[in-house]
Amino acid sequence: DAMVIQNPRYQVTQFGKPVTLSCSQTLNHNVMYWYQQKSSQAPKLLFHYYDKDFNNEADTPDNFQSRRPNTSFCFLDIRSPGLGDAAMYLCATSSWDGNSPLHFGNGTRLTVT
Amino acid sequence: KNQVEQSPQSLIILEGKNCTLQCNYTVSPFSNLRWYKQDTGRGPVSLTIMTFSENTKSNGRYTATLDADTKQSSLHITASQLSDSASYICVVSAGQAGTALIFGKGTTLSVSS
């Protein structure tokens, strides 16, 4: 089945230790997104790619970086995780059609110790 | 300011009963309104997407309505099942693709036997 897959499902990292989260898709969508979702809150868009064009949200901290080496894969790098970065990180994809749904992965739950 | 407000914040119903979740929005420009279901520890899954001209859209036991004049939407769940226990998120699109999505905080539904 076509889908969005995130790895790992759970990630524990130490304060200040870089961590990378990965996302792959078989939907061949040209748009990929990274969201941060904290407990009982709505997902917050960090950035998105339209093909290889990177678009950062204005309030996304510099601590968060992303890479998209090809259509299928996208990575979220957190350079120096702080305790406040503990959250669920959701990857999503869509086509560039304003009325197409987002397809989400099941997320990576990040714990910072 | 673009906002999406959902009510109630949480709801408990007995299995087999119907329920209705509400969404009010102040988003401009308006592109479409989406309902997502998010199971605990999972990514959101799209239920419906409605454009300005659509009043009602169904997906199995889920029926969404949209009143673009009053800027209100509802999600009606018929004959609830235990598997309907989840967070239901109303999302309004203010632009193209998924780059201008305004998320509500969700309604947490618990269906008990």
C-alpha cells in the first residue's frame, strides 16, 4: 500500500545530542511537510518542501534543519535538542493541489533526557 | 487573526450512540475545510475535505457539514463504535496545498461500552 513511513517510532536522545528523524513515501507526492505536535496541541508546521524547494516557517527555530535528497525521502535534523523539543514529529505529504488531503505518517515520539 | 475553534474539547458517549462535533472558523481567504481523525500515538487520517460550494460530505458513518456563510462546520458520527475513540481535528485551508492550514485543537471523543 502506498504510504508515509516514519522511522524510528520512538527516539530517545540526550540534551544537546544531535538527532535525525526520517520519513519516506511511496505516494510520489511532490510536497513533504514536517510538523511538531506536543501533547494535547494541534500540529505545528515546521517547514515544507515543494519538490526540492525548501520553505521554512518564520517561527521555526534554527535548531531544526531538514534535507530532502530525493522525492521519496525527507529528514528532520535537530542539531541540539532541548527539553522543550520533546514532542511527536509528524511527516506528511500531499500533491500540489489545494484540495488534496495531507497523508501523515504515524510519527516519531522524541524524548529528550 | 486566522483561528479555528472546536467544541466540545472532550466528549464521552456510549457505543451505538450518535454525536456531533463543532468547528467554528475565522479564516480568510477560505480554500477548504478538512476533518481528520487522530488515534492516540498515530498520525492524523483524513476523513473529509469540503470546498466552499459543498454543504455536506459523507465518509461511511462520518458526515461533515459546512455553512460557509456562518463559518461553521460539524462532524456527525452515526452509531458510534469503540474504534471511533480518537481526537477529531478540524483544519481550514487558507491557501494552496497544505502550506496554509489552520488547525483546531481537536475534540477528544471517548466511546465506552
